[in-house]
Amino acid sequence: MPPCALSSGYATNCKDTIGGIVRVWLSTFGTLSGITLDSDDQITDASGTATFFQYDLKNSGNTLTTTVNTSRDTGTTFFSSVLSLVLPKLTKELSKELKLISYGRPYVIVETRAGDFLLLGKDHGCELTSATIASGGAMADLSGYTLEFTSEEALQPLYISGATSSNPVAGLSSLTETITVGTNS
């Protein structure tokens, strides 16, 4: 069988899913190692010691879009993912954290409204490529942050086995994790 042989088709599914993102977790790049994938490219284990910082999301401005980039001329393929987040309410604490995020290239785990958990930045981390801090002009305008992360990887965002809303890495038994839930300020 050729190495790039197709393995399945796609049928029209029931209309039983929803879009959107519920929350994300950020963790310092390099704290995960030995990431194990099954034959479906799902993460089934990882090792290391990592702290995951939880960000709860409530609006429709939070999106994840992955583009497959293939070059016939060079024979290369990679996946570029863009994660856009809207975080209402300006605070000095979040402004300071935003500075630290922009200096690093964190792992990002995304929980979708459909109940999927995806890891972005497995091999190269995620870059905060754009951030806006805005006070708004009218009373109903956003007074908060708009963030855009970009991840370029050899594989698409990876599903995580055994993830839960309270612990996105619960199914990764070799990992020592701390989950830090955000606070209201």
C-alpha cells in the first residue's frame, strides 16, 4: 500500500453539533514531553510537570481556525492554526500576564462547545501574534483584550484522550499537572 493511501470517506452527518469555544488553558512551552499519539493522532499520554492556567470564555468572538498549507513544489505540508480570544474587562493583573504570554510561546488547550479538547503547539508552541487592549468608546463597547495566537505544526490540533472540563489532561496518566483557575478582579 502506498504511504499516503487514503483510509476513509466522509458521509453527511446529523446536524447535532455546535460551534464555539468554552475555555482555554495555557501552559509554559517545554513542560510537556514524551507526548504519545495513537493511530488516530489522538494524545493518549504525556510526561513532565506542567501548570495549566484556565481562561473561561463567554462570547462568540472566540474562534479556532486551522488551515492546511501544502506545497506541490516543495512536497511539504503543515497546519497553521489561528486562535482568537476576546477577554472582557481591563485589569492590571491581566495586562501583566499578557506581557508574559507575549514573551513566551505557550501550549494552548482548547475546549470546544461540542466537548472536544484540542492541543495547539505540540512541537513549536503558540505565538501571540496580535493583541489589542481597548477601552471602548461607547458604553456597550469592549473594554478588554483581543488576542490572536498562531501555531504552525506538522500535525493538526490534536484531540486529547480522557480530558474533562475541570482537567483537560486528566487522561494523561504520566503527567504531573496543576490546574489554576482564573479569578475575577
